[in-house]
Amino acid sequence: MKLKLKKLVFDAGNPIVFLNRKQAQKLNVHIGDRVEVSANSQKVISVADIFKGFLADHEVALSEEAVEHLKIKTRDVVELRLALNPKSDRFIMKKVQGKQLKKDEIWTIIKDIVDNSLTEAEISYFVSGVAARGMTLKETIYLTEAMYKTGETIKWRREKIADKHSIGGIPGNRTTPIVVSICASAGIIIPKTSSRAITSAAGTADVIETISPVDLSISTLKKVVKKTGACLAWNGSFALSPADDKLIRVEKMLDLDPKSQLIASILSKKLAVGSKYVLIDIPYGRGAKVSKKEAKDLKSKFNLLGKHFGLKVKAVLTDGSQPIGNGIGPVLEMKDILKVLKQKKDNYYPQALETKSIFLAGELIEMLGKAKKGEGKARALSLLESGKAFDKFKQIINAQGGLIDERKLVEARKTYEFRAPHSGNIKRIDNKEIGRLGRILGCPSSKSAGIYLFKHVGDKIEKNETILKVFSESDRKLKEAKQILKSIKIIDIER
């Protein structure tokens, strides 16, 4: 069936085709069925929805995701047909049942994801199956390979290309911009691409976006790196490991982050961007994504897979038992970053963020031979305190078309201060609940929303003293956040 595209601005998060009842009957399509839509030698599998009285018999409407994939415009002709279930459906159910997948089966699943041949529901089954049943090391290798080889790759003339990545899950753990700035000022080439938030209040890309564009093309990214030695870009703006972005979107909705998928996600992006030296930060502890035992297992797997793919990988275990910085949320985290880079020491200086950043930067500096073993931290601290790291950060941001103007880093107007019910010592801060609270407040889509921590674990606090302050642009979201703070024990105070 050939139909003309009717303009409909509708961002659904996944490809959807809108038909009228007569068209649906001709195609024998019902709501939720799979429909193949093709144009310009491209095709996309879309989920059917049926409208009454909106479309003429010669018209069809598509969600933005389908329009972008097909590269079509209003009044263009598209062809529709009922889509058969893909072969990968069988392999997804095989994983759900706990069976091991072969190389060609994993490749088929990933290729179908990249080609938009799977619906969001089918991808959800795959993510859930991997989360519940796990993957062997061999399956994880196949998954990593399939993810990076089905997308674009970046080639560099130099061999010593560095990268740093955290497995995430710790609020305020915004070390990447500081580490990149320190390392680039030491002469290390570090083209850093980062994700947006999956289950947290902000990802590195969300935070950098408060002062700079992050959706760079590959050619622009290369120009920025050539000029400054580094970049701070969003990895979703180009087709590096394209299946990963679709999987991440589903993981975000399901609030899942399977370990095998996490490993494949990180390493596939590093392979695609052309990195050779990779530092992996694995925070562990109560409230982190992994326990110490799981962290050690992850470290072992990263090292094994890195060796398999010819990467020099160093995985380090770090304390993930509480938030790292004071600010949680894009604007608030950027303020912390600037404090550290500018060395603006005050009563609320995020010392833990500085300490961890220096440690990670020191590890990379030693890996790349820019300091002798045991001297990396001292070199990193020197570059930070001298202002060279901040100068490099400004160069990177300016090269990406951004501008550091702290006057524009304004928190949301609606606020609430959560005070201590009694005096004592802060015993625990629940990372997961803090992250959830940030998202309830509107993070990361609302850059100005978030949480500011005035106290950390081990600090003394007096009765009625402010523990944290929340920010939101929405009265409803602020009210919900207040209710959570009053009903859930996010912070333990030991008398």
C-alpha cells in the first residue's frame, strides 16, 4: 500500500505508523501490530496505531523517529506492508529462557535493533532476559563485537588514544570533565564521548550541555580534538555503536543495567571511537551498582575483554558508598566541576570530587607514560593547581562552540530545604534514593533541577541544620520530592 506522508509532529520515542480504520482493514493490521514502512531504499519497522477521522485514505502519519530514519518529508510517498516477526524474536526468547546464544544469533539481534526491525517491546524482552539470565564471557565478547561493528568507527593517525569511563550509579560522580582537562593539559589525546543519564539524575553529556553543544558530528569532533587534544561530546550524536543507544533507552525505561550489557556498552563505544588506553572506574559499596565482590568480577571481565580486543584496559575499584560531589543535577554538577577546575575553595568545596578526579587522572597519566609509576597523582594535582587544566577545559568548550558563563548556571526557582530531625553524625546517604529523587525533581531534562548536599557521611550535624536542598521548576514535582524525603529514610543520622 502506497500512501502520502501527512505532517504530524509527534516524538514517541520509537517508530509509530498512524493509519485510519479503512487502511488498517486493507492491511489486516490491528493496534500494536508490526508494519514495515519503506521509502528511499530505507525501511523501518513501526508499531501500528489507528486514528479515526484524522487521515484521508491516501495519507499516513509517522512519528518523528520513523521520519528521521527514512529521511522523508511531508507529501513524500511511503510504502506499507504487514511485517513478519523477525528471526531474532526466537533468539530473544532463547535468552529469556536462560539458554546461551551463539555468535550469529547475537549478531542477528543487534543487526535487527540497528535496522529498526524490532519494536521497543521486543528490545525490552532482550534487555530483561540478559538482566535475569546473564551472559557468559563468550556471549559478552560476541555482543561487544556486534555492537561496535554494526556502526561507524573513528580512525586516528596516532596510536596512543586514551579514554576514561565510569560504570555509573553514583550521584555527583562528575569526574570526567576534570580528568579529561587534566590529562589533555598533560599532552594526552583523549576524545571523550559520554552518555546521557540512564538511571541517574545526570550523565556527563547532560552536564556539559549546560555550557556547550555536545551533539557533534564526527568531522567536528575530529577538528576539536586536533585543536585541543580532547573533546566532551555526546556519543548519541553519531552512529558509534548505534544499537547501544536503543538499548540504553529501553534500560532507562525499565530501570535496568545488566552487567554484560554494561561491559559491552562501554567497550563497544571505546572500540568505535578508536581508543587504545582505557581506564574504567568501578564504584562499589552499599548503594552502588555493584558490591565489592561484583566489582572484582567486573574488573576481571573488563581486563579479559580488553585484552581480547587489543585494548590496554585498567579497571580501578573506587568507593561508591555515597555521592561524590555536592551538586546532583546538570547545573549543580557543572558548578562543582568549575569550583574544582578554578580551585575556588570555600566552606562547600567538593573535596571528594577533586580527590577522586586527581586519582583517576594520575592513573591515566601513568598509563600513557606522562609520569613515572607512583608520580601520576602529583602531576595531576600540579596541572590542576597551576590553572593549566582549567585553561584546557575552556579551550575544549570554546572549540565545541560553548561558553563558560557562570551567570547562566541558575538553579530552579522552586526550592525546599530538608533539615536534620536531631543532632548526630551522618551515617549513610542512600545513593539510589538520591538518584531517584533527582529524577522526580525533573533531572536531567530540566537542567536547573537537582539536589545540593550540605553534608556527607561522617559529618556532624545539629538539629534543624540543613542536610540538603532540592530544586525544581514544577510545584507538583517539588511536592512529590517533599513527600519522599519525609516518608523514605534517604539519610541516616546516628545520635
